[in-house]
Amino acid sequence: MGRRALRYGDGYIKTLVIYGLISDPEAVAKNILPVQNGCFNDLSNQHAFFKKGSPALRLSSEGWMHRSPDALNEASDSQLLYDLTIEKIMKGIPPFSKSTRTFINSYFKFMLEQIPKISVQNSDAEIFTQSDWIYSTWLPMPNTYILLSTEFNNERLNFAEFDLSFWTGKQLICIQLNQSNTIIRSKQNNRELLKSTHPHIKIIEIPSDCFNSDTPIFPYDLFDENFNHFWHGLKLPQGPNTQPMFEFSQ
């Protein structure tokens, strides 16, 4: 880690998110940060790297979805393609994180309900269907670890941990499910440090009783209009016809 206080507002400091079924985020970070040449991919199924002005991370974003050509050929209809996409996200959730799974299911249910509200006047819109808008929704990154410093060396790396996160191009939205007062002090301190130094972060705490019902409802009132109306600013859906949506396995 660096020896000075972080200043995300300097403009050159970038954000690294490690996510998914990760037990050692430090090892993952060291594998994807090739310091010797100073570059790496912006998005994979284990990490996201972005800065102010970087595009939003959506289901259609390139790099996070790894499927073989055979698996894609089998996705012969829109429902199967959608099911494969959601399955990939769910596989990144730790086995005992029931609340995260419930949150993501309610999130997509809510977003699907918003799609009929979208109206686009564009001559190129005929190549898409209304249901294609679902791939323009924000990409959930479950089991999130956010690197607290972008200065990378051989010292131990520290992370702020959240149940999941989103990057909307404007905000890094971090979700804490259940009560934050049950988190151990060191993890809470890391969150407070991130909150005090990152200029574009928004932390949302979801009450523990939010998903107690048999039909949990997404807490849309805790999110702003930009998040709930994910299509604002888009002329057309960004998938699944937008290529490349998937990165083929070799």
C-alpha cells in the first residue's frame, strides 16, 4: 500500500473491484495487475477496473460472460439466452448468501417490469425487440472487494467488502444487505475509509426484513431515478445483438 492518504479526486486514481466466488481477493488482484507493463483488461468475470468517465457496466458489457461457442449456439431463443445470463451471475454468489440471491432476483424482476415503459423513436430499432433492453441493465457484481489503494507494490492490499456493487458510469453503488452493525470493526473501518476518499461512491443499506416475504419486492425507493431508469441516455438496447456481448472460451 502507499504511504500517503488516498485522493480519488486527483483524477488519475482508478477503481479496482474484485468480485464473484473469491476467497483471496489479494491473490486475484496480484494476478490481474501486471505492474511490469501497466495494463490489463477492464472487465472479467472476477474483476472490474474503471475511472471517472468510464462507461457503465451493463449485462451487455464485454468481458464478464464466458461461454463456449457451442453453448451460445444452443441459446436459440431470447428466454434461454436470458436464463444463461442470469445463471452466470448467480454462479458468482457464495453458496450461503441467500440474501444476495434474493436481492438479485428481485432486482431483475423489477427491471423486467420497467421494460414496457421504454419507448424509442429510432429507425434502427427494428433490429431489436423490446425484451433486448434487459441487457442494458446494470451488471450486478456479487461478493464485492474494492481495492482501497491503486498504488500497487509488494505490501499487503486492503479491500472494502460489500455484498454486491454496480458501476453506473456516474456512481459506484455498494450494497450492504442486513445490518451493518454486525460487521467486524476492521471491515467497517475499511468501508468508512472508502466512503471518505472515493468521490463517486454511494453505499445503500438494505434492512434485514426487506426480503422476509414470500414475494420480496425490490427496494427501488432506495435508488435514484438514474438507476431505476437504466435506459436513460441510450438510443438503442445494448444487447444481445450488440457484439461482442460474450467472450468466447478458447
